[in-house]
Amino acid sequence: MTVWHPTDDGHADLADHDSYVNGTPHNTFQRLRDEDPMAWCDWSEGKGFWSVTRHADILELNRNHQRLSSAQGIRMEDQTHEEYMARRTFQETDPPEHTRTRMLVAKAFSKPMMALYEDQIRELCVGILDQALGLGEFDATHQIARQLPMRMLGRIAGLPEEDLDWLVDKGDALMANTDSDFTSHVVDKMDTEAYRFMPFRSPAGADLFDYAAQMMERKRAAGDTSGVLHLITQPDAQGNVISDTEFRNFFCLLVAAGNDTTRYSIAAALHALANQPGLMAQLKAVQGEAAWEGVADEFIRWASPATHFRRTATEDFEYHGKQVKAGDKVLLWFISGNRDERAFEQPFTVNLNRGVNRHLSFGQGGAHALHQLGMHRRATNTDGLEAAHLPARDIRMVQQARHHGWHRSPAVDLVTLNQFEHLSGIVAATGHHQCVANNQGAQQCLHLADVKQRSGDQGNVVRRGLHLMRQLACDLQGHVQPGQHGTV
């Protein structure tokens, strides 16, 4: 979640997930912007990288695809060519290849195309807000921010309503691949080699691949041309069509990134409304479509849902006195650019009257932002318009009922954590499982259940079988010897 007053010491390891447990280390980004805007960062998990942290520098370098390529991956991790080819989307390509795919995507998510869904999206917003507001106190992230983006995407993409919750869970497993509440395959805590050809090195990618292939086969057999996915599979002006692999990867991107980043932006906006005095009054005073687009842009700047993208240098060059070599990874830190005092007055304040807003939340200035920006504006604008224009749903105040914070999942043996999820799911479903276990594994499962329950953390993994897993761990600890089979 967003922070007004960062607490890091200014020297955080930007490659370490634990550096973000108290929010984004903005003091570190400010120091780098002021002292070392092209900084070399070592990384214990792979090759080091250059960090670009100033707004103007990110804009400049993101435009130069001849010098900095997306075609070797856009994430921090190192990939083989085979992994890159298996997992790439149009985001991981350069012009002219990128341009061809972008034209298809741009058409599918253009403003006129999105306008066709305006009434449906408004109807969704009304229903979601009515249901949430009727609860009095509620979890806005779950009841509003989680509901709207996926249901909106479902309408636009022509996906069955009954599949949407499953798709959200799979998208969460992809995007939150460092959090054991959402996945049993935590990417920086266990061996994910078996899934290196899947998006985000996640088994959820395989599930989404299968779903996408089966869904499109059913739609083609039924002659169903509804939704933007049909448009994306059509030939371009030169007769080129998107390959099956490209479509499956695009579908994963749409489900995961399209849903997660929009959800995060809405959640950050609601959090800001609850915590920044006077912001609700600013929101209610907004008039006109252009001004509402400015509101969306400012909330998206504040949220900065895409932390960074990576590029790879194609040639040697000098920047801010540093010698960048061909093949070096260069990370463009959008979240830092969005808090750069050189570009934004009082960047740690949400200002809905900011006017022209060249935020970097999706790398504006590069070739990869168009469809994301359009969808986020549509989602954020519609949510705001419903709140402002429907008197029966007049929202005067957003209050935060409880303290919020960040967490990093406990550093438990992830083989045991995987067993924890697997066994708890089976036991919850059947009450019975034939297993091999040992006392140490049982103790770790029991410890994890205790930690989760004491913290009030009832995430997806634990929710499916916390009580039954506790019983299973106790039974294993008392009755099953190392290497023996037992029935629980």
C-alpha cells in the first residue's frame, strides 16, 4: 500500500522483497534521485542491474528502444532465450514486432470500444457499491477493489461470470508469487525450475494456459465473436495473426496484470480518501470529463501499481557519468519517478487538481502503456462518477476502520508450506489423506498455523484448512514416525 511518511534508512536493497515490508523504500529512492540517479545495484539471485530513478531520465530512456530493448525480458530475473520465447507477451518485444501487436490491442481497448461497455460498467459499479455500502463497515479492497476490475474485464473479454472468481485467484497466484497467502510456489523461497516456461514461473500459468485454449475453442465452435479477445485473434492489415503461445501469454497478462494493477489503484485511491484530509471534498468538486481523467491519472500516479520494468542495453553508452555495457540490465523505477520532486510538486500529496499529469505508472513515453492506461482510466473514472453523480449513493466520508500494514510471509521451509497447502486442501475436501511425513515437518506446519492464526492472517492458503491442518499436524507429530506411512 502507499505511504505518506517512508521509514527506510535510505539504503534499502531494492532487489530484496523484504525491503518493502514497511511499504516502498521511498527514502532510498529519494537518495538515489539526488545523489546517484544511474546507480549500480548488486543482486544475490542473479546479475546486477542499473537503477534509473529520476522522472525525466525514465521518460528519455524508455523512448529509446534502439538502445534499451524489451526483447530480453522486462523483469529483474535472468532468463534463457528459451524461457523468454515461451513466456513473452507483446510487452517483451520491440518495434516493429511490438507495433503490429500493439495495433491489435489498441483497437480492442480503444476509447470508442470501451465506450460500448459504458452502461455495463456503470451497472456493475452501482451493484458493487450498493452491496458494499449496505454492509456499513467492510473490507473495501475485497468488496470494491477486488470485485470491479475482474468483473469489468469479464464483460469486456466475454468471459463467463461463474469463472471470474477462479480467474482472480489464478491471477493473484501469478502476480503475488512472493506471498504464500496466494501461492504455494513462492518464487524466491523455493525451486520453481519446473515452471520456468510459465508466466511468472508459476504453475497457475499452466492452469490459465489450459483455460484460455479451451475457452477460445468453445467460442470458435459456437461462432461467438463477443468480447475483445476475438478482435485480438483477427489478422492485422498484413494478414499476420497472433500465435497460440502469444495469445495464451496475453490472456495471462490480461487476467493477472490487468486485474491486479486496476485493483491496486482503486484500493490506493480509497485508502487516500480515508487518510488525506480534504481529499473527499476535492473529489466531490470535480466537474467535466477532462477533469475526471485528471482524477484518474492522479490516483494512478499515487498508486504506482507497476513498480518497475527492466530493459537490456543493446550497446555501450554513458549516462550520468556511468558506463553502461551492452547486455546490462537497466531497471526503470516508475514508482520512484512518480515521487520525483523535479516532476511533481509535493509528490507525497494526492492533488486531484494537479492538471497535466505525466505519471509513469505504466511507463508513459514508451510503447507499452496504451491499453493499460485506457482501462485504468475507465475503471477509476466510472467508480468516481458513480459516487459523485448518484445522489442516493452520496458518499460523504471514507473512514479507515482499522490499522493497515504490510507483511512478509513467515520464513518457513517452503517444501513444508507446499505440503501444508496440499494436505490442508485434501483434508478439507475429504477428511482423509494417505501421507508420508516426519516430526519436523509436522512441527513446522503446526508453527505456521499458530503464526497465521495469531496474526489474524486468514489468506487463501490457510483459509482452506487451518483447523484441519492443525489437527493433521498434531496427529502426524504424535503418531507418524519419520519415513513411515500414516492415514489421518
